[in-house]
Amino acid sequence: MCLGKAITGGYMTLTATMCTNRVSRGICEGEAGWFMHGPTFMGNPLACAVANGSISLLLSDDWQNNIQRIEAFLSTALQKFSSLKTVADVRVLGAIGVIEMHDPVTLPDIQKHFVAAGVWVRPFGKLIYVMPPFISSDEELNQLFKGVYSVPSK
């Protein structure tokens, strides 16, 4: 398992890689003689400090209930997208919401519409996905979805 980006709250590049002893032995018996992954960023003290701060902040809040609250919001909000002719599917997993379009979106064009609507969303191919921060208020979630809804409904 490779954990990246979120470990520092998205502020710096840092990845943690976890594996079984069997996998680790297989890698360590290779040419390098140890488990190497991403030497450019290995042990970056600033990134590690940022990660520690991010983890402390996460654990100081009721993040599990926040995820459940966001998931419930996303499940309800995304149903509105299901009726749009341009939308193939909607789905939610935890604090991740996905709107799958029938056709790939044109990133430069749709990005301009999102920014004009006051939201920052970066689609990928046919997917418009949102991963709001766990600390997002209901008001912020409403603002996000008002902005997102205004774009594929055109």
C-alpha cells in the first residue's frame, strides 16, 4: 500500500509505503539491498514535520463523524446529477464523490467554468470528482455543489 499526498495534507510531497515482510524481502534481496522507494523524497525532514502536523490535526478532530457527515451529504447531493443527460453515473465512497460523464470533459474549458462558479475542481477524463476536506462545513459543501452542478448541467 502506498499512501501519498494526504499524509501531508497535500502541502508537500511525501509517501509512505507499506508491504508485507514477504514483499519487502523480495525487494531487499534485489540489487540495492534495501527497500528503496522515491529516493528524492526519502526522509525529507520538512515533509515529515508537515506530515506530523497534519496527522496531529486530523487526530485532534472528530474526523470519522465528519467523513460520515460528508458522505451523507454527497450521497444526497449527487442524486441531483443523475437526472442530467450528460451524466452516466454518480457514486460516493466516504468523503469522495464522483460524477461520471458519458463523454470525456475538455479540461481547459470545464476548468474555466468551475473557477467562474467559484469552485476548484479538477476533472479527469470522464470523471468529475470531489474530495472535500474533512473539516468542510455544510455551507462550504453546499457552495461546492452549487458550483459543480452549474457546469455539467449546461
